[in-house]
Amino acid sequence: MQIDIPFIFMALIEIFKALPLTIIITLVPLIIGFLIGIGITIIRIRKVKGLYSLANFYVSFLRGTPALMHIMLIYLGFPLLIDKLAVTFRWTFQSTSIPILLFVLMALSLTAGAYMSEIIRAGILAVDQGQLEAAESIGMTNFQAMRRIVFPQAIAISLPNLCNIFIGFLHTSSIAFIVSQKELTGATNIVASNNLKFLEAYIAAALIYWGLTIISEKVTALLEKRVTVYNRGGVI
Amino acid sequence: MDITLIFDFFPKLISYLHITLLILVAAVAIGLVIGVVIALIRIYKVPVLNRLAFIYISFMRGTPILIQLFLIYFGLPALLTLVHIDASRANPLLFVAITYGLSCGASFAEIIRGAINGVEKGQAEAAYSIGMNEKQMMVRVILPQALVIAFPNFANSVIGSLKDTSLAFTIGVMDMVGRGNTLIATSLHALEIYLTLSMIYYGVVICLEKGFSLSEKKLQRFEGSLSAEK
């Protein structure tokens, strides 16, 4: 076995250039997913009629199928839908002009929404009921109590889970290479097949992903210290 | 898009379900062995090995399964040529089983370690106080309780691995997704095929969830019985 160590360094630099796209494919779905998650959580906690079972099905279906399926279904299905609408409404718009990246972001946002809603729900349910009662007793409206009292604490409780989902999505973003996105894994594939050095290229990619994961774990540990400051006494 | 095609594709794809399940079962079996060994190394803090185990878990947690799959697929045959074994023509299924096994091993190790540490210390002291030795204490008192704590996480991890197996086709394994891709090449009905695949995955995940939650209830039948007697 021969491993070309200098090539690993070269590949490292080459692959690293694809980092911005990986960050986009990781962060955008998480941010949109967070908003979807809040909506779904409100529906599920308030038990909104009609939407409740739909929200349950959404969460269960997306959590029960691989992310690859979501990407492929949106990537294959959405253009058909657009084209059909274009024909009925006589748009001059063509689905082929939509970049594939947009489909990936849409699909992963839906995936993230399902996972986020579970995390947010667990966080909100973990906040002591007395906190809400105390907030209402000093005259806050339900919305104020949620926004100022319950939500910040729920986020603090969910922080480790949020870090996990960030790492999870950092890794999930690698699937985007299947629909020919040039993020870290896609770039690795190109570097590997251009130089016919597959093992070295994938070692380089593994090192980058590993480094990113360790950095995000360290950042979370720091954040956790700051966010849970309220919890470390002081009053009593 | 032709919804009725789903009924055509369904039998064709589900006949490859056993490959997907085979990967899962092999991965879980390999993962359990690795997981128990690594967890023991981490709990008893075996010098040197503890450090290696830490790096192994960190690496497996820190890299996408897709990258691990390619690393094993390209790296293992290269490693084996050192001992003069030609693995370049081995069934890709083997590489998939090893990769998912290693990946399961890392998550199982953390789950087992967490569960054993999660059993109250007083339980071990109580076992010692009635004259059990360390092995008896472990096997009869700690492990059964650790199992109850570990089970929900274990179940989640298995379901996660099932979903990860959908990536095995990238190195040419003929599982459900691999078969689906060959069907796409001949029939050009990609959307219907992915819809069918999603339905099969969803069905299997629901069955697994139901099975796990039944077993969990069975495992927990002794929980809380002490407080009921009070």
C-alpha cells in the first residue's frame, strides 16, 4: 500500500475551497427548519384542529425516511409540479432554470423542520410549568411569557440537541453530492477522480469533516456555559 | 407522473428489502461486539487503549457515513494488500457491512457507557454488601438495569442506521435503492420509484418503532415496582 502524503495536503487545500457551499447546505436548512419547527410545535402543543394530525404525519414521515429520499423526491417532483403550473397558468418560466441547490435546500429544510420540531417540543415541555404561572402572575400575556420566559430557557435546555442536529446536518449535507453539488464531498470526488487518488482524497475530506465537528463541539461547550448562567444560582 | 406505476414498482423493490435488512443486521451485530468492547475499555480506563477508543469514537462521530463508506471501500483493499490478500474483487456488501458495523460500534459504545454510568452507585454498593463479587454485581445487578436505560437510545440508533443504509448504493451495492436506480435507467420513472422507496422505508421504520416500543415496555416491567410496594 502506498499513500501519497503530500497529495493529502494538496487535496486538503483543494477540497477546503468547497467549504462555503457545505456551510450553506448545513445552515440554511437548519434556520428554515427552526422556523418550521416552531410552527409545528405550536400546532402540536395547542392541538390545532385539522392541522394537528397533518403535523404529526409530517414529523413522523420525514423522521421515518432517509434524507436521500427527501432530496430525490423534491429534486424529481418539484420541477414536474412547476412545469404543470407553468402550463396551466401560461408562465414562460421553466423549471430547468431553477438551480439544483435550491431543491437541495428545500428538501433539507423540510427534513430539518421535522427534527427541529421534536427538539423544540422537548425543550418547551422541559421548562417548569411554574415558570409560566409566575410569568402570568406578574401580568404577562401568554405571548410575552412564551417569548421572554419559556423560550429562552427552552433554547438553553435544547442546546446540546441543537449542536447534535448541527453536526448531523453537516454530515447529511454530504448527500448533496449525489445530485452533483460541489460541496465538500462533491469536491472530494472531483479531486479524487481527476488525480485517480481516491483514498488520499477521502482521507483529506474525513479530516476536514472531523475538524469541523470538533470545532462545533467546542463552540457548543462554550455557549452552554454562557446560556446556562441563569441556572447557576445567585439569588438564593 | 403516473401514480399507478407505484403498484408495479412496489413488488420489484420490496424483493430487495432483505439486502437492506441484511446490511442492518450485520451492522448491528458487528456494532454490538465493538460497542461492548470499547465501552469496557472506556469504563475501566485501560491505558493506551482508552485513548485509542476515544479517538475512534470521535472520528466516527465526526465524519459523515458517506465518507466512511468510501474510506473503507478504497482503504481496506489497500490495507489488505500489505498482508497479500486481494480484496479488490470482494463483494461491496462486505465493505458496507464493515463500515456500518464500525459506525454502529462507536454509537453503541457511547450508549452502553452512558447506561452503565447511569445506574445508581448505591446499586453496586448494595450488591457488594450482600456478598456478591464484582462479576456477579455486574451481570446480575448493573447490566440488567443498564439495558433498560440503554434501550431507547439503542432503538433510535438502529433506526438511524437503517436510514443510513440508503447510501450503500453509492459503492454499487444492489440493495433497494441500488435496484431502484437500475429500474430508473430502464423505465425513466424516477419520481415514482423514489416514492415507492420512501413508502417502504417508512413502513419498515414504523414496524421497527412499534417492535422496539413493545420490547421497551417488556423491559421496563420491573421498573417502579419497588415504589408500588411501599
